[in-house]
Amino acid sequence: MSFNIAIDGPAGAGKSTIARRAARELGFIYVDTGAMYRAIALGLLRRGTEVEAEQELMDALAGSEVSIGYEGEEQQVFLNGENVSGLIRTEEVSAMASASAAKPQVRAKLTDLQRDLARREDVLMDGRDIGTMILPHAQLKIYLTASVATRASRRYKELQARGQGCTLEEIIKDIEERDYRDMHRETAPLCQAEDAVLVDSSDMTIEEVVERIVTLTRERM
Ligand code: CDP
């Protein structure tokens, strides 16, 4: 049987960096489910889809096939066969991903893909509803969080490094809005699974968090 690790938590808690490194150390496959939501969001933006218009959304989803592949250890996400990995990290796509991920039709589209991957391989999967909805029987669940201030300043540095200009205030506002939307939506809201280990990374280094996850995994394998 495959060993599954679920990591959930709010935007900017460092999930993807930590998940990628922990997966490498453990020899697991890292599955970034946020990238799947982002790929769908990119498709919706390109089509100019009005997310609140039910039929329009259904039509757009029917024409949006998402799949993933790997280049070395790096997950690549494909939208209708096109590798869109380099196009999904903008603030515009982030906002659309969060808005469209609230729609049950969007979530249903990705559920099977995520569960299939976890059934076949030892995966470390990160997202918002992995421990609660997608992999309720994961052998290890982590709820990774950090204060808004810490998360905002991390995201700010990340965007600066990529040459994308925006202010810290804008990022704080964006994070607070996304937290609210992710935690209060009706379908699969972000929350800590009862059996998840809470890790607050505000005062921890990346290495410390990775080490914690690796240790917990080895204890349970
Ligand atoms: O990297 P960051 O934490 O900012 O976001 P992400 O993990 O790439 O996810 C982008 C958006 O997709 C989030 O704001 C969530 O609303 C949504 N998402 C979700 O609803 N469920 C998941 N399993 C993963 C992402």
C-alpha cells in the first residue's frame, strides 16, 4: 500500500517549498494540488469565464483537461496538453484560483486525479482539503500555518525576487482575503483535520519544518 502524507494550510505558510524538500528527502512524489487549481483558473481567465454564471463555468470546465507530469522532481501542470507551469504564479491567477476553487464543480473535476495519484504512489500532497476530504486515510496529516505577517513578508520577498512589483500592504490584503475565502467557503473549506499535527512555522526555519515532517513520517512508516 502506498504511504500518503497530506499537508494543508493557508496561503504562504511555506507549504510548497517545505513539501518539495520533504518529499525529496523521503523519496516520495510531491503533488502540488494548488497548481491544478491554478491551471484551471488560467483557463477561466483566458476564456473570460464569469465564474458565477453556472452554465458558462460548466462549459469552460468541460473544455479544460488538467494533468500533471514530472521534469526530474519538478511537477509540471498541463492544461489541455499545454505546459502552463510558468504561467500560473501571478497574483491574477492566485485570485482566480481562490475564487473558482470555491465552486464544487471545479473541485469535483480534480478529486479523482488527486486520489488516483495517491493510490498508486507514495505521495506528499499539499493543498487545502487533502487531509479532510481528498485523503482522509492519509497515514500522516500536517496542518502547516504561520502568522499573516510572516506569510505576507515571505510572499513579498518571493515576488520581489521574481521582479513582480507590489506593496506589502497589497499582499497582506490579498492573503487575508484568500484566507477568509478558503476558510469560509461551503465546499471543502480549509480547516485542520482532527488527526492532523499542527505545525506553526512562524518562528521555524524551512529546514526545521522539513525535519519535523521527515521525522514524523519515519516514525509512522
Ligand atoms: O501557493 P499558495 O498557498 O498561495 O496557493 P496554492 O496552494 O497554489 O493554491 C491556490 C488556490 O487554490 C488557493 O487559494 C485555494 O483557494 C485553492 N486550492 C484549493 O482550494 N484546494 C487545494 N487543494 C489547493 C488549492
